[in-house]
Amino acid sequence: MRIAAIRNLLLTASVASAAMTSDNLKSCLKSALKEGDSVAFSGDIFYQLVDAKRYNLNIHVTPAAITFPSSSQEVAAVVKCAADNGYPVQAKSGGHSYGNYGLGGVDGAVVVDLKNLQQFSMDTTTWVATIGSGTLLGDVTQRLHNAGGRAMSHGTCPQVGSGGHFTIGGLGPTSRQFGAALDHIVEAEVVLADGSIVTASDTQNQDVFFAIKGAASGFGIVTEFKVRTEPAPDTAVKFEYTLKVGSTEERATLFKQWQAYVSNPDLTRKLASTLTLLDDSMVITGTFFGTEEEYNALNIGSQWPGVNGKAIVFQDWLGLVGNWAEDVALKLVGGIPSHFYAKSTAWTPSDLMDSDTIDKMFAYIDSADKGSLAWFVLFDFQGGYTNDIPTDATAYAHRDVLIWMQSYSVSLVGAVRQAQFDFLDDLNTLVTNDKAPYAAYSGYVDPLLPDGPEAYWGSNLPRLQQIKKKIDPQNVFRNPQTPSPAS
């Protein structure tokens, strides 16, 4: 059961007390960084306004220090300072953690802001790119395209940072063809808890490589990625079908039709799709990575009769990626800090919602007190390449997932209300198959999720705990939901 005290601690609008920063830590960090303005301490003028910006305004976190290193060596020096003085460490790349884990998740952490790590190069023989972990996804897209028309899988919000996104999972429209972002990583430079810098790959420091591909925040700080790339698709069709308002029965029927369509095991991997529930509409969007003629042959519009639809042909990769960023859901929780609550859950092909559960879901949605008009639920179609990789190959364990559900409630007038928490909690309880282990995506972190590590990393958690005991026994890299060292 959820404990009220935890909610009051993590998700209130009260002002958090300033975290104390020891003189020893201050002195060490100042000497670890070259520039005098490369570190900010709790209590500094404009500290909260300029440096400790929270993405989820409902969660108040005060780091002891925020550092801005410009090299792997400086990252290592910062980690050593924090560890020697007993402070937890968390890395921040884009700063879009739903639990503000990039700021530590709780008061008193040392934050390593990676924004200065912007290195980039492309090996035009192997088409392996080197990417600094402070690079935002919008810049990743642009730099890969400029370096030979290349691309890799990742999400659609351009302000998200690669350091967290690549190491959590990194699901996106091309994942069914090319895998998640972490599946592109062939090598990484990682700073460990003892301040050492190691190279991790399939042949070097394999345990570290396993851990950072899905759970890096608890094991080290990746400062540089080497990733395989693909030729950027040269043509694609983006489609959108909208049901305005609609009765409860009509909405349930449309969802059943969409679920049946995407659960066809023979469906082409060139197709990506998302179903979005909004307060006043229901929208099926997607992208087909092929020609207009190939798209027309799929006859997608016939799958949901009576729904208004349109399709746009793109022959410009950057134009398509830019269009993804205009999605209505991204406008609500994209790069703008706000008060919100979010949850996730998933289904495999063997435990999809049955017809009765779908009916109950829409009946609940249409009758519940939601607490806000700014809510939405996304159902993301996955599978394909992401299902090809064994569960135990990377820390990311959800290799059998076909559909991810992400639910959000945004408060437009201050702190999230109790009704908003209840709406999402009860919705997730209603749709979850209680006979299967609860699965959640750590990229949509829920600080109030009971047994979060079990939900995020599933059967891989015991191995992660053993690796943690080996490389970070003092639990230097931690937030409220990272794996603990094995006892």
C-alpha cells in the first residue's frame, strides 16, 4: 500500500529545507574543476533559479552542489570528492526526470551536470558515431544527419539529454526497426564510484556495460558513447486518425480495433503507432517508413472506419523528426517544467487487455473525477527489434513488451491534487493483469511506485544488485529507486 508519509515527503508544494554542504566538499569540488564558476552550492545567490531547476515542480529537491565538468577527468574528480565526503552522486543530462532524479531525487546529492560534454565525431568507415553524454536529442539528430545522412533510434522530445535517455532505454518511432537507443551502444566511457574511468563494451568491463544499458544512474556516469548508426530513412508517411468526443462504446471499439491491428505478429516493422486518449478526443498517430505507394497498400484507414484521417509524405528526415516534436502530448510535458504526476505499465502479446477490461477502462475514464482537464494517456506500440534481444542481454529487461501505457496528469494551478493521483493510480490498477509481474519503464519514473526496482528491471534486478556490490558497494550512485548492493 502507498504510504501517505512518502507522498507528503516527495510530492508536496512545501518549500524544502536547504541541504547542508560541508566545507571539505566545497574545497574539494573547487579544486576538482578548472573554472571558478563550474560549481554552485546550496545557499548561493540564484542557486535555485539558475542551477537547481526542477522539471517536475511538484517534487522539491535541493542538491548540496551542482557541478559543470568539461571532461571525463573532471567528472571523475567530482565523483571522488563526493564519495570521499559521503555524498550521493547523480548525473544530469537534459534534466527531464519525472522524479527530478537528475537533481538527486532527495536533498543533499552532488549533481554532475553533463551539458559541457558535447564531443561528436563519425567514423565514416564503420559509421560508428562518438557522442558526448551532454548532447540533447535534437542535436544528436542534426549532427548524425550532417555527418553522412545517418540516424539512430531515440525518442521524439528534442530537449531530452542523451546521457539519461540512452542509458534508460530510449524508445522511439524507429525502435521496431533498429532497437532502442541503448541497443545502438557498442562502447561507452564510464566513470565509476571510485573515480576511475573505464571503457565498457562486449569485450571490456562487461558487467559495467550490462548495467549502463538500462540502469546507469545506479552504477556510474557515462561521459561518452560510441553508437552504431543507420542510414536515415529517405521517405516516410506520417498518419493521424482522430475521433472527436465519441461515446464510451465508440472509444472502446476503436481501441479494440487498434490493439488487434498492432498485435498482428506479421505486421511490418516499418510501422510505428501511438494511440492517445485526451479529454476531448482520441487520436491514432503513426509513421510508416516507406513510400506512399507502400503505405497505401497497407490500407490503414480501413482498420478504423468512421474516423477522420490524414497522411503527410515526408522526403526529408529532419522535417519528419521536427514534425514528431509538434505532438500534442509533447507540448504538455515536453521541455516545460510543470506540476505533474505520471505512471507507466505494459503488456506483452500474451497478456493484452481483453474486451471486458477495455470496456471497463473507458467506462472508468468517462466517469472518474480526474482532478484536471490536462490529462492524457498514451499507448505506444513497440515490439519488433526490441523483442529480438534476450531479456538478460542488457539491464533493460522488458524485451517482451508489445504496448507501453504512459498516463499523465498535469496541474495548471499549482500542486497536483489528490484526485489526480487517485485517477492515475486507479486507472493503472484497473488495466493491470495482476497475474503477471508489474512492469514499468524507468524512463517514465514514478517515485511513488512500490517496489520500483522490481518493476523497472524485473528478472535482471538480482544481477544488477551483485554488480552494484562489486563496483559501488558504498552506494555512491543512488536515487530513491536505484538498485541497492546485494547483501
